[in-house]
Amino acid sequence: MFTLKINSRSSLLISGFVFFLLPIFGHAAPLTLSTINFSSPNSDKLQIQIELSGKAIAPKVFKTDNPARVVLDFVDVKNGLSKKIYPINQGPALNAYVIEADGRIRLILNLLESMPYEIKTEGNKVLLTFTANSTITKTTDIKPPLSKLSNTESTKAANVKVAEYIPEQAISGFDFKRGDKSEGRILISLANPNTVVNSKKENGKVVINFLNTQLINGLAKRLDVSEFATPVKFIDTISEKQETTLTVTTVNELYDYSVFQSDGLLTIEFRTMTDEEKEKQEKSHAKYTGNRLSLNFQNIEVRNIIAILAEFTGQNMIAGDDVSGTITLKLDDVPWDEALDFIMMSKELGKYQSGNVTLISPIDKIKNYTEKQQKMEDVVEKSDALVTEYIKINFAKAESFKNLLNGSDTGAFGSCGANDGNNSSNSSASPNSTSTLNDNKDGAPLNNQTPSEKKAKFEENHILSTRGSVVVDSRTNVLIVKDTAKKLEEVKKLIYQLDVPVKQVMIESRIVIADDSFPRNLGIKFGVGSKGVIGTNPNLSIGGAVGDVATKDVLKDSLFDLGAKGIGATPIGALGMTLAKGADYVLNLEVQALQSDGRGESIANPRVMTMDHCTAHIQQGVQIPYTVGGTTITSANTQFKDALLSLNVTPQITPTGAVLMNLIIKKDKENSSISVNGNIAIDKRELQTSVLVEDGETIVLGGVYEDDDSLVKNKIPFFSDLPLIGVLFTNSAKIKKKKELLIFVTPKIVKDNHQATQ
């Protein structure tokens, strides 16, 4: 007879198990879009069948006329299709494009032109049917070009074949392809290879004109090619008065394009510019800022063109006596200062500007005049009286500004530009003094240079003049600067720009270590006893009264024990039963099961605040002693190993407000389960990386996942191999361990009071 007893804890476990199953069976599996089929029941209809994995739900539908499209949105549906683009080329439909994002699937049908349609659901299918307009006849045999075209090299330019006469100069088809390096290529098929083509930039777009060229019916449309990830976004084609115009709209202005032709195929290629080309373009735009003008002259006097530019700009320009000769030029919509530079370059002229007056003369004369002017300024500077200024430094160490004024890199004098040494004793730096700093461009110390090289380097790097000097009062953090009045004004402007509060950053890191262990042990314990006369043997006696043998005593003195003892914990449940009971023996069986489920999570949260470009370090942990050496002659030494939680970071705030960080994060822990000669091991976890993070955002820097499964079986030979009952003579222990390490970081820029008030 078996009796099942359920205590309060068991009922809680069972109810929890039932609630655990509810979310599994309470929700149906999400639908999957499995197939798309196209069919034409008759010449006037096109039907598109969309098959789902379950009962179909009517999608959201909308359409656009330019370009002609029908769009279907399936919410909470997964994509089970093998590709994204499906060519149709039947009736009004060109192709189908499938996109999956944000838990939904969007099916885009590109059409030759807008058509009436009907949509309905039947079982697990969604049926979309197009019906031809009455105006459409079969007098023209049209194979429409693709408005969403493949980006593979095998895709050929789509041609439009019309039954009617094709003009001698016409565009018979065009295609779009994506190159290996993300170039956008527009391929245009010309009926006549001698077609005149002009291209130009206009209002940020590229306009291609085809003179005396017609456009075959069906090609006048807008193509959206933004999904190809090239510089090209839209292609618009129109035809008016025997002239066809193709307008290309780009994603941005950082592109370059080229036009080339091979026989009847015209190719227009757009490519994204490199970083160097972008920088060069930006510099050229910044260099010339004058008003734009157009000039067209033949054999005009250079002096006259200078007068024209002076009249146009309203500036004062003087042409020297040596300016002569004529020039032929044609400039369209260029800045006037760029035009002047090219004119001077062609005639080897230079300019010297003072205030609002510009002198134009041969380069040699301008150079000689500049050198004389510099010598005069040097003489005046040397004759000027020296003035002493006391400048208070508010947000930095005055020593770092002293190094800067003397032409040294402040980074060489300690972290964050602060001086870690005692350099305040040097009142000034002269061109004849020696230094071991690698201040020259070649990396050689100054004391290996000649006196003339030292002087040239001194004048190049130093902000102070050769007569100037600077000392620091570290007690009040004041610079005492002595130099000419002109130089002192430059020094004060420099300090005003640099002596500002440095932004601070709070860096917070989280180190999460998650453990999930699931050990299980199952075993059998047999006991055999016999009733007999009480004597010296508790289980078998000769003589005396016959008594019962307690089951627990039989189990205590069992013949063999394959019980669940390996886990080292009290079994959660045990089941005992009597297999057989005779007059002289008792055979008992105990089935034990031990199962423990352990989950743990360890979170370390080091955080530190530091200034922009300054390294910060924080650590916490323990030093573990271990013994080194020790023989019969020498004594053992005790040393220490660090088991630390540490964060080392150097932040840099970018102009956009993001934070660039160089990080070293460590999480060490002593491991007492591993030891050698009494010295325990240390589990080390370390991450070194550089990362760019937006202010206040949290990102995962990295992680490690470990999965350890083990199975140990103990069994009795022969008996464990018996069918059906062999399991009674087997003990098994199964352990699953999972560990996961995740490291997060969050930088936060600390807003100072000045910024807060603004």
C-alpha cells in the first residue's frame, strides 16, 4: 500500500510548477511568413499569395503613387523566407521586397504604375489581387525595367521593348547597381552612341542632360535606391521638348562622381569620398570666403583685372609698377579671392596686406619687403621696455603654464599637465640653456643641437620673447611674467583662453558574475536482515526468542550502499519500500534522491570621478600571504599577492559630448579550492579596452560564458547490466554548472556651476 503525503512546502512547489507552465501554454507561437507565390488566373489579373504558418491576420495596407507601390505590414510575424528580393515581372508588378524590423515584416511591391487591388484572407493565406485598368491593352509588349534592382554583378540593364518605332536618339533603358566599394552606378542604354550628354551640379544635385533625346514610355519616373547604401538616394527622369533630363539626389554632399561611356552604355558612378578628400574639400571651402563672380576676358591687362576685382569687392588694392602683361580667363561662379590667387599664381605675383589695403607685386619684391618689415619690428621690440605682470592662475597649476610659456609640452611635467617635480627654480629658459626634453621634431635632445639650431627652436616654440622670463609663486599659484608690453598682451590672451574649468567625468563600472548550478544524485540502498534469537549478532542469532528486525537497522547494516551521499547534503526526499518479507529474512529497498538547485549573482560596482584627460585609479581587495623558499638551511619567506577589484580609466570628452575611455578593469578573487603547499590560487578576471560612449549611456564592454557538465556513475558489475532491474544497482551523479561574466560601463559628464547657470 502506498500513501502520498504532501506537506505545505510540496504544495507550494507544485503550484509554482503549474504557474510556470501557464505562460508556456497560454500563448500561441508567433506566426511565420513561409512562402510567396505569384500567379495570373487570366490576362487581366495578377494574384500574389502570401502563406503564413498559422491562421492569417489581415495586414495593414497602404500605397504610394510616386513611386507606384503597395506596402503590406504584418505585425508580430517572423520572416521565414530565404531571400529579400523576389522578381515578378508579371502584369503591373515588377518585384517584391521583404524587410523585417521592430517585430514586424514589411512587404513592398514595386509596380509599373498604380493599379486597383483587392486583399482578403483565406485560412493561412493572404491574397492580394491586381486588376488591370481598362486603358491597358496588349498592343504594346512591355518588359518593364526594375525600379528596385539587384545589386549583384549578374544583373543586366533592364530594357524596354516597345512594339512601336524607337527613335534614333533615345534612352532605351537604365539600371542601377552597387559596386564592391559601395559605389552607386547608373547604367543608361542609349540607342545612338553619339548622343550629346552634359552633366553639372545644381542646388546640391547632379543633373544629366541628353540633347535631342527621347525617353521610351514607362521610363519617366522616380527610382528610390536608398536601400542600396550608396551615395545615391533618388533618380528622377523626365522628358520635355526632345530633351531628357536625369536628376540624381544624393544622401549628402560628401561624394564624387564621374561619367564615362562605352559604345551605347553610359555609366554615371557615384562614390563616397575618403577622409583625406573630405578634409581637403572642407579646407578649400574654408580658404575662400569671398563673394562669387564670373569673368570672361581675352588678352586683358593684369592691372585692369585687378582694378575690376577691387571695384567688385570694394577693397583697396595697389598694383606695383612691375605688374604687367595680359591674361585670358573664363571663370564661372567662383569666389573672388580664389580668382585673385589664380591670377597672381599665373603671373608669379604675391600680395601683402595691411589693414584694408592690399599690395600686389612680384613675389621677390613682396618677400624682400616682408623681411625688411620683420627686421624693423625686431628692432622696435628689442628697444621696448620690459614690463612685469602678476597673473593669477585659477583652474590649473601655475607651473604648467610656466612650462607652456617656455615652449615645453605640459604633458611632460606630470599627469594632467601638473608638475610633479621641483622645476620652479628655473626662472627662465634661454636659447643657450640645455634641456633633456625631446622638444625637436626629430626626437633628439636640445643639448645635441648647434647654438643656431637651439636659437631657431627656441624662437619657434617659445611664446615669450628672447628677453622675456617667467617664474612661479607656488604658494599663491601666481605667474610672474616679465616681457615687452606686446608680448604680455599675447600671454594674457593665451592664459584667458586656457585657464578655464576642466570638465569632470564620473565613470561607473558594473561587474556581474552569475552562477547557475544544478547537481543531481540518484542511488539505491539495499539491506537484508533475518529474525533470530537475540545473541551477540544483532541480525542473526542462535537460540533465544524470535524478534522482528527493524527496517532502519537493516538499512544501517546494508549489504551494499549506492545511496545519494555524494552531494554532501541531506536528501530532500527518500522513499522506502519492502520488496520481500519472509519468515527468516527481510529485504528492504531505499531509494534516495538528492537534487539541489543553486543560483547566485555577484555584482561589483567600482566608480571614480576624474577630470578630462586625467587618469584615475581605484582599487579594493585583500593581500593573500604565501610562502616562498624554505629549506633545511634557509628559512621560508612570506610574500603577498593582491586579489583586487580595481578600475583604471583615462577619459577624453569629445567635441560632440561623447566620452572616449581607455579602461583597465580587474576583478580578482581567492580560490581556496585550489592550493599548492598551502598557498591558495587566485581567480583573475581582467579587461583592457578603449571605447567611445555617449554621455550617460551604458554599454557592455565584454563577457565570458562558461558551461560545465559532468556525469559520474558507480555500479555493481553484472547486476547493473541486467535488463530492467539493472538501474537498481547503479548510482549516478550529474552536475551542471554555468557561469557568466558581464562588464558594463557608464560615463557621466559632471556639469559645473557655470554651465548650469547658463
